[in-house]
Amino acid sequence: MRPIAGFNCGACCVYQGKFKEAARSLQGLVQAYKVAEWAPDAAKFVPALKGYSEFERVLGWLATFDCQGCLAGGGDPECPIRICAKGKGLAGCWECDEEPCEKLEMVVDKDYPGCIEDRRRIREIGLDAWLSEMAAKVEAGFSYLEVLAGGE
């Protein structure tokens, strides 16, 4: 798994399968409690349950939500970052001189500000060494979930 923008797929909950695991667990609870059977009647006094079938559809999708990483075909095939890097013949954004980059600011750096530092670190020590560092962080429990939740 190779990054494009300095985002380590191995630290992503989607890549790790945590979304699928959580959604499948919730599906099991919903099925065990037979929510689909009683939700239509309960919707008369619990307005949120009127959207139960849509919830089930979304939960079903989340239970299969998977991403193998950008370079393995995961994510949006029309991702402007992937298209840009490929068009410039770059292994990743850390090889590009155009920083700050509007595409990265819009898609990655806004939500994952550590990616700016990660691209600098890749330039400094090389991709393989950075991947090793990130693998050690992930092994120690690091996840982008912490970043998104404001924990790191």
C-alpha cells in the first residue's frame, strides 16, 4: 500500500476494516432485536424511524465499505489528486514542487493536516523508511480516527 498524498492507508479505519466490522455488529443487533418488524409501527410515535428502511440500506453499504488504497484502485477513480500525480508521472505528491497545492488543501490537508508533515518526512527519509515509521505507529495503535476526532 503506497500513499499518494502523504496519507497512510494502513492508519485508515476504512482500510483496516473497522467500518465494516462496526456496521456488521450493528446489523447483528438490529436483526436480533427484529427492528425491521416493529419499526413501522413505532414510527408513529418515533419520527426518526420513518427513515428506517433508508438506514438499513446505508448500514448494508457500510457493512461492505472497503478501500484498498488509491494506487490499488480504491477511492474515487476521478480523484483530482490521483489524476494529477499520475499525469505528472509522480509516485506521490511528495515528489511535486507545487506546495501548497489546491487539490491537497481541498481533499486531504483540511481534514488530515499531518499529511503536510508526512510529505515533508517522506522527502527527508524516503518512502520506504516513512512507511516503516507509519507501520510502527499503526502497530502501536495510531489511527486517523484519532486525528478526525481531534485527539492528535
